[in-house]
Amino acid sequence: MAYRVLSCTLGVRPPPSNRKRPASYPLEFAPPSLGGKMKPYREIAALSVLQVLCFLLLTHLEPDFFLLHFYQTIVYLAILIMLFYMEDRWAYMIGMVAPAMWLLMIFASGLLGGAARQVLQVTLGHGPTNAVSFLAAISAVLSVLMIAACGRRWVKEYAGLGKSVSTFAVTLGIVAVYYGILVVWFWHMIPLSAAQN
């Protein structure tokens, strides 16, 4: 005891056997740690970052559509921000709805067929002949992985809580407006880009 008082006044740490060990808490009473809370988000955050990088590479490959591809990154940056602020319910739902809608759009535009041809070229041992279509294929794969990861997290954390329908409806409305603006913008950019070339 005298050693402890003397060591505290002199600033010397007591030997390890005399130090108090931290109390162990039952799991439900343990203080939250940010590192542990962020672990489930890592795969979704990584997929969002990879999607942003794909769209930024597309801005380099198609400088005429720079603003359009930059606009496409907004939804994935929003997912990252929501994950950072732990608004995971919205991040998971947007992570399922936005990539699904994007896949439908590139399927309807025929870009998905070109992307599949580029993947076939690569699997046959040839290099891709169209870098834009090849990046679209990579982005499509990332979209499917994002839908699967967000869906798995949604089922694990929110299934059966009664929030699915309202969250889906609001998210669908936001994503529909987002992609509606994108489609209209793209439709008006095509004649402008053709006139410049």
C-alpha cells in the first residue's frame, strides 16, 4: 500500500501484479466500440469505393460525359456517408435499390450486352477492345455484389421489424428521381456530344 501511494505521488507505475484489471462486462452491457460497430460496413464501404473508382475511370475514358459519370458517383458517396453516420437502414436499402435500377438501365440501353462481350474477350485470353464496356462489366459485377451484401445485412438486422415497406418506398422514390435526372441529362447530352465530334 505504501508503495502504491509513493509510486502515485512520484509518477511511477506500479508493477503489473498490483494494477487493477479492467472489469469484464456481460455482452449486453459492454460499452460500444466504434471499431466493432464498423466491421459489418467494411464490405459495403469497399464496394461503394470501388464503384466510385469505376465511375471516375469512366470520366477519364469518356471526357464528353465527365459530369454524367461524376453524377453517378453521388449515390455511392451518399452510401458511404450514411454508413459513417450509422444510418445503416437507409444505406442498406439504397445499396440494394440503386444498383438494381442501374443494372436495369444498362440492360435496357444495350450496354450490358457489350459488357458481356468484353468479359468473354478477356476470358478467351484477348484484351478488351472497348474499355468503357469492360468497366461497365466490372461495375455490373460490383452492383450485384453490393445488392447481395446489403440484402444480407438488411435481413440480418431489419427483417421482421416492420420498416421494410416504408424504407423501400421512400428509397425507391429517391432513387427513381435520381436516375430520372440522370436519364434526362444523358438524353440531352447525346446530341451535344455528337455535335462536338
